[in-house]
Amino acid sequence: MMKTQANNDPAWVSRMANLEDNSEISVGGLAHEVGLFDGPAAPASAKSALAKLIELRRRERRLTVEQLAARAEVETAELVDIELGRVDAPQLRTVAKLADVLELPAQKLMQLSGSVIPKNARFTEAVVRFAAKSVPVHHLSREEREALDEFVKFLAEP
């Protein structure tokens, strides 16, 4: 699998960002990577929603992480990091490939990834709702309950 190397020169990235002047596609992730963007590439709720969306859509399609990575032509480690919410700003190429394979609108997925700034408050509200609702609620297993009780007792010790 051939991987394309992005131009990481901060001056070039800054020039390209200025030329784009609020266009739909931005250098957001790359600007973040080379230190031109101060804040997080995407809000925590968007990062969480992207991670959960990719995971749930993959599972809905009955794909393993390895199968999705192969079909999308992305590195398995990168996909694992995305699903675990460890990536602040996934590469645009990765987001576009995942959108294609998972049959999701690429533009909206790019907004979710922080690469494109959403211009719609409804999008942000929907992201927060999805992030909040996509966390499963399960009863603790006996082992989890024991571990929790033991740790809480430890924390309560003087």
C-alpha cells in the first residue's frame, strides 16, 4: 500500500489556509499537526462521535478492523486509533476513504473529523446527541463490580 506524504512546511500550510479563505475543505488537520492551529482539531464530542460512528458502522457491516482498513486502503493502526478516539485530526484522505467504504457523506464526516468547520448549529447539536446516546449501557459483570468496589474502597482509605 502506497502512502502519500503531505507537505508539512508551516509556511506552505499557512499560505494554503489563507488561499482557501473559509472554503468547505480546509487544511485543518494538517495545520493542527504543524502547530498553526491552537485549539483541538475537533471538539471532544465530535472526536468521540467520529470514533463511535466508524466503529458502529463497521460493526453494522460485519467488518473487522482489518477488513475495513484493507477496503479503505488505510493503515490498520490508524483505524484502531480513530475508533479509540486517539486521533485529533485524521488525514483527509483517510476520512474520505472511510466515508466511501462505509457509505457515509464525506463532507459531513470531514466536519465530524474537525477537518472542515461545520457552518450549521444543528450539526453540532446532532453530534453531541449522537455522542451521548452511542455509549452503551450495560450492567457491570461480577468481575467489573468487584474491581470497582475494591478500587473505591482503596480510594476511600485515609
